Amino acid sequence: MSLEKLSKSKKLLVGLFFDAMGYVSYIFPPFDFVWAPLSAYLMSKMYAGRKGKIAAAFSFVEEALPFIDIIPSFSIMWFYTFYLSKDEKSIELIEEEKKRVIK
């Protein structure tokens, strides 16, 4: 399964799950040692390009530092990608039109 090719709604669901995984460190603090690099890797796979790399670096720092795990970085990146970023919107519209033409 390629995280980058997930649909808009599936990316949201996966992102919400990954954000919830970040909260595990409040119960089991050593989990951050595993989750911080893993969340950065997953973020870079979900969102390609420069934006994904920047989000991955932010995700790593956010998960590695104590007491700021509450920030839902995957959800914020999803919102940015689909509602604030003009580049991704145009790409999404093109993909939707391709699907309509194929059907």
C-alpha cells in the first residue's frame, strides 16, 4: 500500500490514526524513541515533495520533544494539503477529471 496514493478521505483517516498513535507517549513515554522517526518517515511517504519533507522534519521534532505531542501534525498537514495549498488542489482536480474521462 502506497501512502502517497491514498484518496483524500483515506489520508484523513490514516492521519487521524497516526495522530492518535502520538498520544501513546503520554501513557508510555519511551514510545517517543520509536514513534518520532517513524512518524517522520510516514509523513514523508504520505506527502511527497518539499512540503512532505518539511512536514516530516516538523513531525519528528514535535514527537521527539516532550509535552508537545498534543499537536495533530498529520491532521494539520492534511488540511494544508487539501484546503490551503494551491498546487495540490490543481493536481487533485486533474486526477478527478482523469477518472471521469476513463469512466
